[in-house]
Amino acid sequence: MARRRFQDPKPQRLGRWWYLLTWQDEFVEGRRIRKRKRIKLALATMPEREVRKIAAEMLRPLNQGLISVGSGTKFEDFVESVAFSLCVPSLNQIFCSHIGPMQLAQR
């Protein structure tokens, strides 16, 4: 299973704005790459505590795994993450018994 991502960067004051540096996934030629993005949060006159709250709200969907990767997702990754997580013995014994996770790992 893939390692879960969690980000908690500290906001930085540059000039007249507070900024947040985060890593975001992008797809280039069918491959996922992570790029560093700078997000403008608030004016520099706002206290740091308030800015940290805004940053936490902006990162919440990313940290909770609510952001989907989009149409660039490989079918194999989708099956491993979604279909096998639904393989609960009481609900879906037939599906889980016919397809094993090791079958997808073979390339």
C-alpha cells in the first residue's frame, strides 16, 4: 500500500504577503511528478497565528486524501487503491476471490 502524504509547511512572509510552499502532483506525458508551488495566503499585516489557520484550511483536502489525481490515474493504481479497499469479505467475496492483488503486480 502506498504511503500517505501529509504536509505541514510553515508560512513565510515575503514582501507584503504571506506565502506557503507545498508539493502538488501533476501529470506530464502520463507520469506523475511533484512540483513545488507557492500559494499566496494573506497580506503581511495579518498575524502569524491567523495565517497558520488559513494554511491548515488550504492543506486539509490534500492531507485527508480528498484530492483525486484526475484522469491521469493508471487503471492499475485505481484498482489497487479503490477496488481492493472495497473487498470486504462479507460484501464482496466473489470479486475478491477471483482477482488477487498479486495478479496486478505482475507486469
